[in-house]
Amino acid sequence: RHSNYPGGLRAETVAEVRQKDPRKLIQYAVKGMLPNTKLRKNFMANLYVYPGEEHPHSGQVGGKK
């Protein structure tokens, strides 16, 4: 980010971002890998990142034997 003042470039280290919100690291990485098109916003809206191992989604368990 830049504040439009001389010497106003602001940068955060990875450690600072990880301490504030560890989900942002993954979101920044995925956003950087996606093409800069109209669909990037839709792809990012469908990205769900959780800070720990627990999440509210359940996988497919069982099935026909």
C-alpha cells in the first residue's frame, strides 16, 4: 500500500500477517495464482479458509458396500 506521500510505502511482513489473520496468507497466495479477469472475484468468493483443522463441512462418508 502507498499513502501517496513521499516515503509512504507500507509493507507487512509474513510474520505480521500470520499473527493478525493466518487465513490471509492463503487468500493472498490463491489470489496471486488466479488470472486477473472478471472470474477471479467469483473464484475468491467460493474459497473458504479456516485457521485450524476444524471446519463445519462434512465429507462424503460411507456409500454402497
